[in-house]
Amino acid sequence: FPTDRMVSYLPLSHIAAQVLDMHAPLRSGAQVYFAQPDALKGSLGVSLKEVKPTIFFGVPRVWEKIYEKMQEVSRSTTGMKKKLSTWAKSKGFAHWKSREFGSKTGSPMTFFLAKKLLHKVHLALGLNECKMLFVSAAPIEVKILEYFASLDLPIFELFGQSECTGPHAVNTHDAFKIGTVGRPLLGTKTKVDPETGELCYSGRHIFAGYMGMEDKTKETVDPEGWLHSGDVIKIDNDNDPRVPKPSGFVSITGRIKELIITAGGENIPPVLIEDQMKLAMPALSNCMTIGDKRKFLSILFCLQVEIDEDGNATNKLTGTALETSKEIGSKATTTDEARDDPQWIAYFDKGVKAANDAATSRAQKVQKWGLLSTDFTEPGGELTPTLKLKRSVAQKIHSEAIEAMYA
């Protein structure tokens, strides 16, 4: 609508920015405010408070950064304020779980009181007038989505690609499931490759092809018009009656190109392992599973560290990592100190064991870990402008640390 406000901060070459910041506003008349060039380095929060967007699309790293800041605030909150905050968030989460598709539970009777308390958080974030919050472009942990739901700020995850002009599957207020990317759009068709589990889809939203790259186009879109996404998925049976089956809620389990094929021939989706590691060790900022053509899996850890004005990662612990250091009885304040610290070694060993216990097979268990001195960043070369991990690049940059785990 013409009264809607959005904040533009992604590169305009990105499909999300083209759709949300250019084409949709041209059609609807919505207002677009351009954030500062250093938005992803920290100034985005200021822009949100100034603009008070009614629609906001955040890449996973944006939501993760807000989550980390909120955790710091939570740790410093005590007494009655802490009790009220915990109570309100529990009601907020119960409300949005009750709104999930297929839920048979009702919203808590006291949610209207919790909503008033949580509104203060919305004001502090600049999201007090936001009607729709979205996330896409990379995997996001379920705990992040659940946390924002508890704040009465439900984030709807969606799936899309440049090759389909933006979205293909979307969660909406009327039909959503936390941890999925929603159901396929009207006017589309979806199928799952029975051998690889790859998501394939067709419709009017499919692109014409890669300019001047006919061979690449034929690899991506088959003669019958199905676009092969490269994503491995699962799709449930809660089909949308308006869309040809299968049209249930889609869960992305990995990328075919990212699948690790071990020396034993096992196909391993690294994202699932990495999500479990982050769940077991909140002090982590990033991690990357290694194991292609190797006898066993290993993983590189990045702790939460301070980021300088140019977006480069330092080795100084911050946030949950610094708090964890105190909690486990360590004096380490840098990653280099943490690497050889007995308390931190025990922390990582315990976390790896917990993540391994959740693995679906022995082949998916990590045997060795390594701690990097800094974090993955865009200036460092490991992340894209939308903060997706460039695995092959990161492996080359940190090849010495990787080979040390297999020495």
C-alpha cells in the first residue's frame, strides 16, 4: 500500500532488493528509505528506529545480530523485570505456536497483557509499526525464529531464487509453520526428485535463461520447463488445495552442491550439522563442516568477536562468547587465549558430543574441531554481500587450519 514503509539496505543487484525495493514499490506506491552504506556493519538499527518500517525483510545474519544483542540485554536484566519479561515471552511464543497451521491449541487468555509489555521491545527495535517480517537468502536457525515469535514479532521464512524472480514458497499469517519456508505460490507446480531429493518447480515466474549461457540454462531448466533448484528438501502433506500436489510446507535440508561426499561415499548435508553445533554452543558465531573426500568429518568454529569499523573481525571475544568465558571459569578474552584454555576445550568437546548425539547416522558425526582466530566476514572473503557462507572460498582461506585437523 502507499502508506507502507520499507528500508532498503541490500545490494540492488540482489533479487530480494529488486523485488522489494524497486518493482513492488513502483506498483504499490510504497515508500522506500535507503539505509546508510554501512547498514550491515551496525547502522541498520538506527535506520529502523528512524523509519519505523511496516514491512521488513532481513537476511538471517541481520536477525542473528539483533538476537545476540537482545540476549545481552536479557542477561543484564534481573528481579521483577526479568520475571515479567520471561512471562511475557512465554505467552508470546504460546500465542504464535497456537497460530501455526494445524495447531489445536488456543492462544493464552493473558496474551493481551503480554502484548502490552512486549510492545516496549518493538519500540526499542524500531519495529513497533511493522506488519510483516520476512527472512530468506540463507538458512536461519529455528531458535532465532522461535525467539522473535516469543517477542510477538513473527518472522515468516520464504524460499526464492533469482531464477524464479524472487519467491516460490512463502509462509503467511494465514498459513505458516516455524522452521519451514512455507507452501508454494499460486500458479506454480512443485515436485521432488525421487533420487536426490532436489526441489524442482515450474510456473510463469521461471526466468528465460542465463544471458549468453545456453549450456548453463539447459542444466538448470529441463526440456519440460522444470527449474532444478539445487536445494534438497522435504515437503509435508498439508497441501494447499489451490495448488497442484505436492504443495505442503517445504523444509530445506541442504544444497546439492554443498553436500559433503566422504571418502566412504556418504552424502552429508553440512547445514544440519552446523545448526546442531550452534544450538549446543551459543557462543559460536559461525561454523563450517569439512569432510569432502575425507575419512571423517571435522568442523571449524568461529566465536562471537568484536567487529571493527571496516567490518573486519578481531580476535576479542564479545557478547555470548565473552559471557560464556566467565560462566565456564575461563580468563580468556580473545580467541587465541580460548584455543588452548582447558575450560574452553571442555566447552567445545561437550558441545560437539551434544550435536553428535542428535546426528541421524554415524557418518554425520564430527570427530575433530578447530577454532579460528576471527569470524567469517564479507571483507575477509568468506561471506557474500547478503552474508551467505562461501564454502569453497572459506576452505581455501583457512586451508592450513583444516589440514591441521587431518594431520
